Amino acid sequence: MSTTQRGNTWEIWRRVLPVGLVLAAIVVAFIVTHEPLARVEIMDFAQEQQDIGSLYGLWTDEQKALKSMPLIDYVVAVTAGKTTAAIGPTWETFARDVRLTDEGTPPDRTWQRRVGEWGSVYVRQKDLPSPDLLTGLPDAEERYAALPDGTWVRAVAVRLSSSDFTLGAGLHGPPHALVYPLRALFFPLLGLAVLLYLLLPWPRRSGDIIAYDRWRVVLGDIMGLILTVVFVTMPFLITSNSALAVTEYWGLTLVFWLIGLLGVWAVEVGISAGGLQMMILADRLVRITAWRHEEYAYMDMALVQPAIQVAPKWLITASWFAALSGRRGAGAALLGAQSETRGFRITMKDGSLVHIWLTDQMGSVTMRGAQALPGALAAAGVPMSTESVTIRGMSVG
């Protein structure tokens, strides 16, 4: 493998690996655990009895009976058949930590990660001092642990299902640190993606090689990454559950992923632009990309003429549909419809066509050293024409 081919291989990995890692980071960030959880709290039965019926002011016969009971009878009625004796230092420590966390002063980082919405405290059922306290119980079923000092700990079973996730609003209640166990990998994966992009060997271009400036390549890579990530990961952001995104809401996911193909195309363009280089030799023009190596002998060229590349009709139509579907985007659609790149069409004597694009959509020359190409072709005696031709496409180089 030559140095040029090796460099172009790195240009492929420079884009494929980081994009894959960024997508993986977002997907794993929304992988939901199926491990049963428990919402725990230190009971204040007196306050709970006082609060009966206070929410809407509507009372059932059962609530009226509970409200009128002596406190000791109320405790017995509520906990009957649901109580486990909690004896030992493990339960005492657990109850103390639950109380501190509920009061807003978690004893350590582990308990900080157990605080959910509205200040509720959650733990994994296996982390309870008595792991079998809620074993096999359905969602919302509750049990009580009675400590010798009169402290009561209530544990409510939490089993997540698809109904717990609201489109666009996500999950409410349990802390994300418990629900999304792999979320801690998010930033390490992003960091690895950045390091791979920056540290993989960059191609070295000598002064006589026509190639894109590196800053233009990097900017294009950023845009390709954004376009890919936004649409491919949008279903995961909307559902807040990776499994739901590809099962129950697969139709929504399919729509976004089809649009995300534009991002995949943008990544491919970045690979082509990063590896693209042209060399003007004495008898031929050499063009190398990450995908191919092509040589065009001057003696085999029949005609060189100016060429203009405009966006394909399907892309313009899609841009206008996107603009009309929302409040913004008409300007971008208009720019897309009017943008064009310029370069040359080389007609070979065997009838094949070669297109070389040298400017961006605004008409600025984007390839370093491209100014030497027209003079070299003319000096080689290749027939030239001033009549331009318009082509629809999205090629680079």
C-alpha cells in the first residue's frame, strides 16, 4: 500500500469511527434498565393521616374511616400484612441515609444519584437491606420495614414500562442515574471520538498538489457529523428509550433515519474531500480520492469546457418541503436552490466525462493550487471551449 493510499484509508477511519462513536454514545445513553427499583421514604404516619382527603377535598368512606382512627390504629390498618421486621445495623444505617437524603443532605455521592424528581428517593431493589422485601411484587405495590426504634420505612415497587415514557417529555420520577445505567459512558465515548479525529495521521500534501485546505475539510466534517447525529438520534431523544425507538415507534424512527441518509452522504463527501488530491504531471492529470485512483492523459482529452454544478431537483424539493413544514428553513431552501459550484468538464476521446469542481457554492475557489490547472491543460494542447455546461449533482473535486 502506497503512502497516499494509506493516508486515504486513514481519512475513511477518521470520519467513520468518530461518527459511529457519537451515535453509539447517544444510543447507550438512552438504554433503559429492566432492573426493578424501589421508591423509599421514612414514614410520618401522623402527617399522612392528616393529609387524607386534602388534595381535592373529596372523601371516600374508607378515607373517612382512616381519618377518624387513633394514630396507632391508623398505622396498623395501613401496614397490615405488609410489614417486615427490620433488625440490625444495616437497616439502621439505611434508614438514616434515607432520612438524610430526603432532607436534602445525602451522605455520599451514591445517595445523590438516588434522588429523583420532586425529591423522592429511589434505590435498586437488590440494594435494599432485605432484597426480597419487594421481590415479585407488581408496580406500585408497597411494603413497610419496622425498625426497633419505631422508625418505619416504606418501599414502593417501581417497574418501568413503555407507558412511563412520554414522547418529547421523557421519563418522570426515578433518577436517570438508576434508569440509564450506561449513561456514564456518554462523555468518554465523545472524548474518544474527538481524539480519534484529531490524532489519526493527517495526509501530507506537498506544494504542487491540488487539495482542499484542512480548515475547509474540518468544517465540512463538523457539518456532516451534525446532520447525521441530529436525524439519526432524534428518535432516541424523543422517546428517551432506545428500545422503544426501534420497536413501538419504529415508524417515527424510520422517517428520521431516511432523512439521516443526507448526513451519511455528507460524511461520504467529507471522506472524498479529505482524501482528494490532484497532481499535474507532464503528460497526464492524476486524481486520487479515498475510493479510487484515476489518471487522465492529456493526449486522450478531446475537450475541456467550463461546468456548473447545481443541486439535484429531489434535494431542492425536499428542502422546500422541510421549509414549508415549519416556521423556518425557507431561506436555507432558497440558498440551496440557487447555489452552484464551478469547475471543468473534460470530455475524453472515448466519450467518457470527467468533472472537476474547484469552487464552493458561493463561487470561492476551495482547492489550494487549483489556479494552475487551466494553464496546464492549455499548455498541454488540450482543446478548450468557453461554452459552459450545467450539471445536477452533489460531487466534490
